[in-house]
Amino acid sequence: MTAAVSTGSAERDARLTTLTSWNADWRGLRVAVLGLGATGFSVADTLVELGADVLVVAEQADPQRGRLLDVIGARLLLGGSQGAPEELVEFDADLVVVSPGYPPHHPLVTWATDEGLPLWGDIELAWRLRDKTGTPAEWILVTGTNGKTTTVQLAASMLVTAGLRAAPCGNIGVPVLDAVRDPGGFDVFVVELSSHQLHYLARQTSPEPVTPLASVCLNLSDDHLEWHGSAEAYRDAKAGVYANTRVACVYNRADPATRRMVEEAEVVEGARAIGFGLDVPGPSDLGIVDGILCDRAYLEDRFTSALEITTIDALAARGLAAPHVVANVLAASALVRAAGVTPEQIRETLAAFSLDHHRIETVAVIDGIAWVDDSKATNAHAADASLSAFPSVVWIVGGLLKGIDVAPIVEKHADRVRAAVVIGQDRTAVVGAFERHAPGVPVIEVSAADTGEVMPRAVEAASGIAAVGDTVLLAPAAASMDQFTDYAERGRLFAAAVADLVGGDADERPTTHTPDAD
């Protein structure tokens, strides 16, 4: 019996080794897909199109996606929180493709591992299928605790300005598999990768592993520790972004952890380490000299010369001059320079670029008080950067802390925080941090349980204490799912509450970006 199983496993593994192209024979392959979010559905849809036999297993499922599975010819099995359901075991999968939301300690992931089943993430599958429309696109990979989405959008926009067909995809919201299957095809994918996706990518078994043109880890601060289990595991996942990079490993000179990642990475011979930072650049870096963003990496005479990219004043005119946003601009520039984009094309892009909503977005200025929505600041590192952009803040903070200690940023910014309005499930930890590290800062708790009441009460509390010259800053340093659908709903409700405060629609007011804001 054991010998028969081993032989079957060997045959299965041999077949999977051949599946490195859209044009390979995927017919009849039995694949269990874990999860039915946007990623899980894209995996199932792709595999059905290839002729595979697909069983999706999810603890819960959006009804519309469930109906679509039936239409395309995949099956849905609800359950799995306690282990593998009998129907999944009987399915006898050749392969398991796991969605990023499933942590390595999830019962279904541990079951698949214990059974010795091949376990892929969506990124490995997309890489194997990258030739669907002909010549595969180049891949540029972006990760980091914060700034990923902005950097991906910047880089993709720069590439488009240069005349390349570029698609921002991955964790940014468009699954990579959807981009791969776009019939128009692309020259470059700029792929935002979460630590969850990188964790599963590190397990890739393809004989042709992901080999990006360029890659970056923007920064590193503890996050998602409940998913990874430790700060070390989180760091190791992020470091995987540099594996097999061919041209440029871009790192943050202000974050030694990212430098070490590059130093330890196994890359393709000839790949260069390119640093970025807000200080004067060295001969293989991008940085700032007298208010000018400079490239000293991608020119032959880099030891004595530099290329001008843009200026801080020009970025300020577009609301892009906050330090952490400038860092994102430099990182994106370093990535696209590896693809041949010129400084002039970068400058042209920046002259028209705007940040997304909920990223240090000024929703109103009322009686000398700015109301700023940075709901996207879902962890302490992001909130730290946001707080650093303003001299005097009434801080709306709190939510799901995900195991993160906010005490260090409370202590760091005690002098600039005039008051704190604390919301969310984990209020006790936030209030305790202020009691220990900023006892002189007034703290107001908002205990409303109803989603519709949270922001009106928080805004009312903030308006009662904010003074001329203050910024009321929604930078929660926490996830939103305790009280809101997502960070976007949290931000929208904040803007609506501010609008109600002034008797109008804040979203329709002119958006004024503070020069030193995001």
C-alpha cells in the first residue's frame, strides 16, 4: 500500500513539474482551492478554463461568487475550520492552491502539509501561466509593511508614460491571474505582494521559479504577527521578495533590515543593490540633494554625476511631499529605471499623479483646523509616518491591533499629539499606552458599538478639543474589521461625519493637500 501511494505521488509530482505554461496539459488535474475571496475565485476560474477539476473549500462564501462557481463548472464545499471535510479527503487532490488569507497554522493547510500534498499560492500559479498571451511580461515585485500600493501605482504609471503596457496587480486588488489572462497582454506587471503571498511563494516547486526584473522591500516593522507566528517569520517572508531578482534589488537606506535582506538574498548573477533614501545618495543610490530628487545609480558616471528626477517643490504641488511619500517616489523611480524609464518620463508622470483616497487625504479645512483621512494607516508603522507629517495632532486611533504594541509611537509622538480619540475593539491597550507613555495627553474613548455611530461621535469629540493650527488625523494604527467593512468604509464614514459637522458633503469640498502631507 505504501509503495503504491509513493508511486502515485511520484507520478503526480512528475506531472506538476511539466505544468509551467498555459499551453501545458492541465486537463483533469484535481485541484483543491482554499478560499473564495477575489484571489480564490480567480484561481478557480483560471483552472477551470485550463480543464482542471476544481473543488473550492471555504469557511464562508459570497453568494454571488458561489453561484458563479456553479456556472463555470467548479464545485464549492463550505467548511474546513476544524480540519479536512470528508468530501475534500475523497476528492484526492493532486494539488492544493491556497489563498493568502489562510495562515500556515490553519487546519486545512496543516492537513495538506501532513498529507504531503503540493501546496501552491496564487503567485506561483500565475508565474507558471504567464505566457498565455505570448511573450511573458516582465515582473516587478513590491512589498513592505507600508507604502506598497502607492509605490505600485507610481511605478505602473511611470511605465505607462514610457509607452509600456503595464498593469498594477496582486495585493493591490487585481489578482495577478486576472492580469495574466487579459487578452490584450502586457509588457510589465508591477506586483504588490503581501507577506502572506510571499510565505507561500517561498514554497514554490516550479523548475522555473519567479525571476523578477526588479524587486523592493520598502520597509519592515512588526505586522501580521498573529498570521506568521513571530516577527522573524514575518521578516523572512518579506525577504523572499528579492529571491532570483535579475537586475535591481532596491532597498531602503533608512531601514537596515531591508539592506540585510538584499545582502542575504540569492539573486541572478549581475543583479545590483540600489538604495533609496531621503538623504544624499551614494554612487549606487537614489536620494535628495538640496531639495532635488537625484539618481546616482543608473548612469555610467555615477561617481561624479547625478540625474535630476524632480524636486520637493514640484512634489508638494501635487500633495506628494510627505517624507514617506517621497520615499515611495524614489523607490518607484529606482524600480522603473531598471526597466529603462527615463528621468524625464518619471517627471512627467509625477506632474499628473494623485494619491488614492484614504491616504493622508485632507477632506476639509474648517476654521483653521485640517481634517485628514489616513484610514489606510492600518498598522503602527503607517501611523508613525502619518503623525510625523503634522506638528500638532488630534489623533483618532484604534481598531484591531493584530497583536501590535502601539506604545512606541505613542511615546515618540507624545509632544505633537494634543489629544487622542480612541475607537475600536482594542481600546484598552491604546488607552493604557497613553497612560504609561503620554499621561499629559487628554484621551477620549468612543465606546459606540454601532458602525454608524462610531465616526460621528469620534468627530464630535475631536471638534470639541481641536484648535486653530491642529490637524484632526484619522490614522488608526489598526485594522478596521472590528467595526467597519474595511479601511475605505472607515475613511468614508469619517469624511461623512466631518461633512455633517459643517453642514455639507466633505467629499465634494476641494481636496487641499498639506505640503508636508502624503
